[in-house]
Amino acid sequence: MSLQTVKEYLRAWHKDGAVREFPVSSATVELAAAALQVEPARIAKTLSFLKGDGCLLLVAAGDARIDNTRFKAAFGCKAKMPERERVEALTGHPVGGVCPFANPEGVAVYLDESLRRFATVFPACGSANSAIELTCEELETLSRAAGWVDVCKGWRPEEPTI
């Protein structure tokens, strides 16, 4: 159901036909990269974090990790992910298919700077076996992003990856 909801949502931008579906899982960065035959860093993973009674979504590059200090400075709360059982109720999508499209009202989407180094990235589309290729500008528009943030580490060449 979530995949169909995302396709209907993307239809407004004539992007529903660009959604790719795979015969294998793309539920993790590694699996998505293998299904798409791209480097893992280009997978635009959508992470959900608790904020008040709801959640916020952060879309980041596949090789980026949350920097807790930066996250708290940007959002005013700790980076705490919801329990697996609550993810679909909060985001509108199942674990493995969480994406920045067709989310419930009140769910803010933020894009991390780690994505901007790529011409195109691949976010999921509401299922554990789907994705779409988008430019960062398209991702910003289609996700109705609340803004760009710099809350991740490990992706800059000068930063250690540990």
C-alpha cells in the first residue's frame, strides 16, 4: 500500500513512472546499492527520529552517520529513533521503505548536506524493494523539505570514518 501511495504522490510531478521496483530487497543501504549497482554513499537513507509526540525525517547519504552534538544543536532534542513497531504509524511507511514522500501531516523532512556532493541520489519509495533517482533539487521539491541541515559525520574526506 505504501508504494502505491508514494507513486500517487509523485504523480503530481510526473515522477511516478520513474519509481524502480526490484525483485530483491533494497531495505538497507548495502542492499539498495547492490540492487541499483551504485556506490552505497549515493543511497539517500531516510531516518526517523522522535520529536515531541511525532517524528522528523532526515534524509542523508548512505555513508553518513548522525553526529549527536550537531543533531541536538539543529533540532533541540536528542537523536532518538522510534521503536521498530512505531515507525510505520509515525512515518506512513514500513521499516525498510521509509521515505520522504507522502508522509503524514506534521512530519517535517530535512535533507543533510552529505547528499549535495552527488549529481543524483536514490531514496526509497515506500517499500523495501523500491527507489527513485533524483537530483538534490528534485529531492528538495518532491519531499517538500523543511530545509537543509548539517548533522552528519563520517562522509567528509577530512573526517575519520570511525
